[in-house]
Amino acid sequence: MVGQVSLSCHELERFLGEDESRVHALRGVSLQLEPGTVHAVVGPSGCGKSTLLYILGLLDRPDAGWIELESQSVSQLPDHELSRLRRELIGFIFQFHFLLEEFTAEENIMIPMRRLGRLSETEMRNRAVELLDGVGLREKASRPSRHLSGGEQQRVAVARALANDPRIILADEPTGNLDTENSHRAFELLQEIVQRGEKALLLVTHNPAIAQRCDWIHEMKDGQIIETHPRGKVLSIFED
Ligand SMILES: Nc1ncnc2c1ncn2[C@@H]1O[C@H](COP(=O)(O)OP(=O)(O)OP(=O)(O)O)[C@@H](O)[C@H]1O
Ligand SMILES: [Mg+2]
């Protein structure tokens, strides 16, 4: 729907660390994600990308500024309400995938479903297999994740982020440790899921080829978004 916003943040400020090592990690960051759009956040190491994603994903709170989820401000909500909203509405793909290595691919995907507690054991298992099918790993559902390749583990992490059919997907370098072919496959998979399900996706990436395929690119530097470009503009930060 035109004008609808899934997730937005307004003038976020965040300080991290103590005393001399205190860092002003976010300095007035605002952006909004509409359903069916893919946004990239790019910028040098340490500029605040992961900090921003953690706050947008309700895993951390800002020191100032606010977040709106589906047009409702969530700033005043207690932690347990934030956790509930996160489980229901947000899928997170971390910078390091954080799969439980001893658990099978299927069991890893069932963890967020268990936390939400809406499906029976059989329903959860069936859904996990369906999601693995979607990322091309149906055959490997019962394999411990430590016996999967890096690219396969990343695809399990994508499937796990989709477990509760989130409206919003936040991904921190989802293709960071993959080779070119697997990076493109993982990105295309995410792009297709977003378009098919009218979801909103924000991903952090250092990969110019991937950033330039997103609908919007936000350039970050020193805790600020210094520019936002629509797709098609060649980015100065990626020029040599
Ligand atoms: N827990 C923490 N305590 C103190 N400082 C922190 C903490 N976490 C992050 N920082 C600092 O905050 C700044 C932003 O960190 P952040 O992890 O958001 O960067 P990033 O853009 O994601 O970098 P990268 O591309 O390397 O992942 C950095 O200067 C970092 O050192
Ligand atoms: Mg980071």
C-alpha cells in the first residue's frame, strides 16, 4: 500500500562503552522502510551499522530518538513487549550466523517458532522443512549445522529469520563470508522473499554489487546517514 511504513527510526542517538572508551555510535539517524522494499546500509567499519540494526531490531535501546513499528511508537514499551513484537514481526540475520552447531538445520529453524509458541511440534517441523526447501536445502534438514558448508549455513540462517513469517527482515552482512556466487544466490533469495511477501528488508553490506541492486542505499559515516540514494546511482564510496 502506498504510504504505508513497516519500520522507521527518528533521530536515533546511541553511546556505547564507558569513560574514555565511550563512543558516540549513532548521531541522529532517521530512515523508513516500506513494505516490498530492499534497503542497503553501507559505510566503513565502525561507522555504526550493526548498532543501528540492533536498535531497529529491538535488541538494544537508543539513548535518544524513537522507533515506530507499523506506525506505533515502541519506545515506551517494557522489555517483554519488545521481545514479543520482535518475535512476531522481525527476522534477524546476524553478522555471524549464530546457528547452534550441534542442532540440525531443521531444529535451528524451529527455535524462533518455539519461542513464539503458536504451532504444534508437527506444524513446526513441517514449516521448517518447507522453509529449507525454499532455500534449496530440503535434503539437508536433518544434518547437524556444523556439517553444512558456509553458504549452506548462511541459507539456514535466512530460513531461520523467516520462521515466524516476519514483516521486516534485518540482515547484517548476510553474504559477508560467502564467495561471489553464493553471495548473489543468498541476496536473490532474500530479494525474492521480500517481493513475494511484501516484506521490508534492510541489509548491511560491504559488497558494492549487492548494494547497487537494492531499491535504496543509505551511506553511513561516523554514526550518521550522510546520503540516501535510489537504485541506479553510482556510489562514490565504491569508486577507486
Ligand atoms: N559494546 C560496545 N562498547 C563500546 N563500543 C562499542 C561497542 N559496540 C560497538 N562499539 C563501537 O561503536 C562503533 C560502532 O560499532 P558497530 O559495530 O556499529 O560498527 P559497524 O559499522 O557495524 O562496523 P563493521 O563494519 O566492522 O561491522 C565502533 O566504534 C565500535 O568500536
Ligand atoms: Mg557490524
